[in-house]
Amino acid sequence: MPLLFPMIQNLWDQVSPYYHLMFRQTLFADPRTGPRYHKKIIQSLAAKDPQTASKWLKTDLVESAEFVASVMRSIQAEKDDR
């Protein structure tokens, strides 16, 4: 068995729950994170502007974390209402 496959599988197992939560953003007309920030990161890297790329990466990660936390709070509130 190749050595890389178990590493990839392990990473996927860790990220998969968050990946599914992030897809809930597709329920919104204008998702806050994702492609918009990724495009800005790529443009900044292409322009050899690491400070701006870092700014957009941080923004993407922070807003993604806030979104995941809000979804988790929403799920917990639904459970509490039952």
C-alpha cells in the first residue's frame, strides 16, 4: 500500500465534517467565504504580494471558522428546542 494514501485518508477524516458544514453556505445567495477570497489570495500571490495574500488567507480562515461556529450553534439550538 502506498505511504501517501493513509496520510491523505487521515487528513480527509479530520477535515470532512467541516467540509460538509462549509457546503451549507451554498444555501445562501452570496456565500461569505470561499471562491471570492480564494481568488483574492491567488491574485495576491500572482502579484508577488505576500502581505495581501496573508491578509485574505486570514480573512478566509477567520470567517470560515465563524461560519462553522454559527452552524454548530444553530444545530445545538435546534436540539435544545426539541
